[in-house]
Amino acid sequence: MAQNPPQRITLVMNGRTADEAVVQIDGHSYLDVETLARIMNATVSFEPGRVILTGPAAETVAEPARIAQGLSKEFARAGIAQLAEMREWKGAISSAIRSGVAGGNWLAPLLHEHRARAAESLSQASVAAKTESDKKALQLLKSEFTNLGEWDSQVQATIQSLNAEQNLNPPAAQSDPLLAKISECGSFLNAMLVGGDFADSPSCH
């Protein structure tokens, strides 16, 4: 029986082409194994009774490194604002120390107002905390708030008791361990919030 003449057609594989690489004869397609190996970047070898086609070594796909979740912009802004309120509060306490005034109707309401502002700002930061890093950083802000409140209470108690030698003496106040801890934590938190990545510090615990 008569056979149709072979036809040569183009092979396209993974976007790579080989012109007239496929031969079609009576409805069947035949591909030269060496051409296939070239397109696949493979190697081919011939042994008695068999053809060995070796594909390219599979590229090792490295598992993506786990990217640390940064602070959200909303929380960072709220945290920076809260730190500013705490600095104002801390400044008011320091003013009382520098003045050396024992009591008076002006002191407690003033410090109470600063405490309330810092507490409200902390509440806003709590609402803004969405990511895990935000929530971890929020705990550090809360710790700083607690320590500052403790220092406030100590200063007011000392003023009211008129036993002002240590807390109302500016040089002595500079060596106050609690104040030093508050100052160190405040500086750390400000740098962390501006940088946008969560970190931890013993001074904030």
C-alpha cells in the first residue's frame, strides 16, 4: 500500500523551538532523541539495546527564609505618639523634682492630667496593634507606662511626706535606678518604633 510522504513540523517545548524536529508519517509523530535532549538541556547516550536520556539536575529551590513581621505603620505612629505623651509626663515629674516644692494644690492635678493623657494614648496604640510584632511591642509600651506611673507615685509620696532629700534633689534623682530604667526603655522604644522592626530590651520589663 502506498504511504503518504513524511511531513516535518516544528517542535515547541517550554518556549524553546526546534524547526522541523518532528516527523509525521501516517499519523504518527517521530522525534529525534538527540534533538529532544538538546531542547531539554539533557544528555543522551547510546548503549546496546537501549538509549539513555538523562535530564538536567533539578534545581534546588531553597525554602524562603521566614521574614520577621515588622511593625505596622499605624501602630508605629500610635506608639510614637504615646511615647511623646509619656515624655511630657516624665518632664512634669522632673520639673517637680527640680523645683523642690513640697506639695501644693497644683502638683497632683497636673501629674494626674499627664497620666490620663498617656493612658488615653496607650489605649489608642492598643487599638492600632494588629500584627504579632505590634502586640509584642505594645507590651513593652505598657511596661514603660507602668514604670513611669510607679515613679510618679514615689515622687508624689515623697513630696507629700516632705522627706524630699533623695527624690527632690536633682543629682540624686539622676541616679534613681527606676528613672534610669525608664529613660533607657524610652530611648529603646523610640528607636524601635522609628525603625519599624520589633526588638526587645531588658530595660522595658
